[in-house]
Amino acid sequence: MHTTQRHHLGWQRLEKAAFGFIYGAIMVLSLLMALGDTPEAPFEPALVLFGSVLAVTLAKAFSELLSHGIETGERILTSKAFGTAWRHSHPTLTVANVPTVLFLAAGLGVLSMQTATMLSQAFCIVILIVLGGWVGWVIRHNWWLPIGGALFAGCVGLALAALKYAIH
């Protein structure tokens, strides 16, 4: 009954994308750590952030495509194979969209770079908190594991965000 109810509500599709969302959030936080202030090139952070996550997403999809061909002996140059590889990889890129828009807004002068960075970090941390809590709920339907999962995942995100400020 539990599985049927989750499937009916559409949770299965989101659960399959959780890996990419978590990976994307950690990737964005890691890239933000390396980004500095670039007043002479205000759109550069948006391009670097989105381009880097796009490159990693395409590398993941390409790796999955080729490794699947090696493991199964199936043809890889088919729309089905490309679709499967992309479906497993695109949630990573999806996470980068909000931070990219925030940095584009900073490039246009709507936000400061610091605000764009902090909002991007907060967005990624919220993703980690929600999915960390969700893991706890899926494992056991009580309130201890979801809170523990949310705290653990949120602390990983906070640690990555804090490293940016420690480095710079």
C-alpha cells in the first residue's frame, strides 16, 4: 500500500531525480566556493556556474551512455539510450538554473554579487535539507529520522557554504 500510494502521488519520479538534485546542489555549492567577485565581468559567474554544471551533467550522461553499452552490449546511438542517459542526468543541471538566474540578475545590477551568492547557497542548502528530511521519512515514518536527515544534509551544505567565506 505504501509504495502504491507514493507512486499514485507522483513521488516516484521525484525520488528518481533526488540523486541529481543532491549532486547538483553540492556541485553548485562547490563552484560557488571557487567563484570570486568579478566587477569587471559581471556575467562571468553565471556563465561559469551554468557552463560548469552543464559540462559535468553532459559528462555524467555520456559516461552513463557508454558504460551502459559496455555492460549490456546494447547499441548506444539510439534515441532510447540518449533519452535514458539524459533522464538520469538532467536533474543535476536543473539545480543550477536558479543560481544562474540570480547571478544574471547580479550582472544586470538588480542584486549584488554577495546577495546572489547567499541566495544561491540558501537555495542549495534548502534542497539538501528537504531531501535529507525526505530520506529520513522514507526510511522510517517518525519524526526523528527526518529531522536527523535534514540536519545532516543541511550541515553538509552549510559547511560547503562556510568554506567559501573561509577561503576568501
